Amino acid sequence: MTIALIFIGLVLLLFTGLPIFAGLSLFGAGLLLITQGQLGSVTEVIFGEINRYLLVAIPLFAFMAHVMIRGRIVDDLYNTAYTLTRHLPGGLGIATIAACTVFAAISGSSVATALTIGAVAIPQMIRYGYDPRVAYGLVAAGGTLGILIPPSGPMVLYGVTTDTSIGGLFMAGLMPGLMLAAIFVAWSMVSTAFAHRHIRREPRAGLREAALAIRRSLWAISLPVCVLGGMYAGIFTATEAAAVGAALALFVACVIYRTVGLRGIWASAIDSSKTSAMLFMILAGASVFGFVLTKMRIPQQVVESVVAADIGVMGFLVTMMALIFILGMFLESIAIILITTPVILPVMLHLDINPIWYGVLLVINLELAMITPPVGMNLFTIKAITRAPLGEIVRGSLPYVLLMILGMALVMVWPQIALWLPGTMLNLR
């Protein structure tokens, strides 16, 4: 009962429009004053949470993403994908998902992926005869891959909170991310084949044309391959991979494409600093909230309740996924991670649930939050691009909500979809 009242109070406080970091800090400090009569060593708790080497990866990956976005590499990515798939049913839809998949491995952001790919893909799909709702839903869903396919800011925060290998989490997100992309592609092909309107298809690209298209986007594709391949081979850690990715992004954008100058580098640094500062402030607030929960022995009470209920691993996972799905309709992804994880981590340890497996399920669920109203960020991103009615965008996204629930269920039933690749890593760090 106590934990329910605490979460209801926190959610109501966040609904007032108070920034997440302020809500977590003030609510945690208030609880601490009520239960302990003093704030104690809150500053030490905050410093201990922020003073972590792993967190350096966040601004570096953010900088890499901003440089590549300013480098305008998305046009080549999209054109290459379309050249290779234009003869297939739903070829433009397949190209959109393919471009989202590669760009997700560069940006690490769902909103950035939906915004950047959507600006190119949606007008093209409508021009070729696609129902606008189909185009909206496809880009909104494809954009969600940004936080599952590494690099991923939410995965870094989850890994820091649970003391789980960031490299292991990144590798674990790769196969489920590709699986979801394949499910989206299959749906695009089937739904297009049975569409009641004529959708233009182009002839198959010749070998020379395909080779030239691949050559144009080779540098953009090579960046995520290098970053993820280096982590997989144990050449460098996730933090070192972020530094390598940032350096390669600068090389590609400034030397190969020559679309980013000193002003663009400075703007990318400022934007990545703003993004990172926001995340670190939320993390600081969450550390206060987690500290007071520990003081109140809330995690221990949750463990005792789960043991008493005897719901087992699957029962616990289904319950948590349902709860997070509901929270995702109202709260931001980062807030959900930092509010729920400290409470359920002891339960996961008690039930012997692999934290990497749970982390992937959590992130897929957070992807769902990006396309479910009323606070689905990708829905509003598509609206900003197209100025279409929000209801049309929501209806276009609905099939993908069901497809993502299917994907989450597959990972839940067959954990090796997520755990196989990390299990083969030469050095899990």
C-alpha cells in the first residue's frame, strides 16, 4: 500500500508540469524529511551517482548523432535503401524501415530517427500512392528502433542504474531490433500487396546502379559497424566506443561529406551538452528518490510481496510489462527507467532474472510508449513534420503497436533472441 501511494503521489506531481528532475528531487527530499527528519548525505548520494565513468558515453554518443544529422547523410541512406528495394511490394516502406534501422544505429534517438527519416520518406511515400496514414504509422514505428538498436541512451542509464554491462546491453538490443525491423518489413509488404489503391513500383535496379548506391552510403553504414564491431570483439568498452564513434562521425561529416564546418561542430557540441545535462539532472533527481526508497525499505517490501504472491518469473515479467506499458502513456522513458528500476531490481535478483534480458524487454516497452497516446513523442514528431491530424497518425500507428507487443512477447518467451549475441562476446564489458 505504501509503495502504491508513493508512486501515485509522484505521478500526480509530474502531471503538474514540473520538470522530471525537480519532481524526483523534491518528492524524494520531502519523503526523506517526513520519514527521517533530515536530509542527511543527499549531496554525497547525488555525486556518487553522477561521478561514473560509464556516463561519459552519453554526451559522446549524443555528439556523434548530432554531427551525423548535420552531415545530412540520411539522403544517401534513404536513396540506397530505395534503390535496392524499389521493385518489391511495399518497396518504399521497406526502404523507410531500412533507413530507420541504419540511422537508429547512428542517432540512438527515436525522435531524431522519426524526424530525420520522416522528413524525407513521408512526402515520397504519399507521392507514390501510399495512404497517408500508412506513411505516418510506418515512420513513427520505424523511429522507435532508435532506442533499441545501439547505441541507446536509455540502455546506458539502465546499465548504470543496475550495474549491468553496457556493451552486453547494446549487443542484446541488436537482434531484437533487427527482428522488429523484419516484422515491420513483412507487414509493409503484406499490407501493400492487399492495398485497395494503386502504389507505384519501379523496375529492379541493375547491378551497376545498386553498386553505386551502396558506395554512396558506405561511410554512413561503416560507422555503426565499426562501433558495434569493436565492442563485440572486445577491442574497446562502450565508453571508448562512444569516443571512437564521435571521432569517426567528425571524419565522415567534415572530410568525406564536407557538410559540417567549425560552426556545425560547435552547434553539435552545444546540442549534445544540453541533452546530456538534462539526462544527468534527471539521474541526480532519481538518485535522491532511489535513496529514500532504500531508506524506507520499499524494495525489500516489494520482494516480500512477490515471494508471498508466488507469481513466478513469467508472472512478474507480464505484470511489470503491463505496468510499464500504462506508465509509458503518461511518463517519459527516462523517468520510467529511473523510477521503477531501483524498486524492482531486488526482485529480479531474487527471481534470478537476467538483467540484460529484462533491459531489452523494458526498452521494447519504452518503444511502445513512443507511439501510444497521449504522450507518444513520435506521434507528435510526425504531426510536426506533416501537420496531419493526430487521430490519423494514431490510427496509422495502431498496427505497429500490436506488432511490437508481438515482438516483446517473442523475446519474453525465447530469451535467447536477446541473450545469444552477448553470450558470444569475447569480452563482456
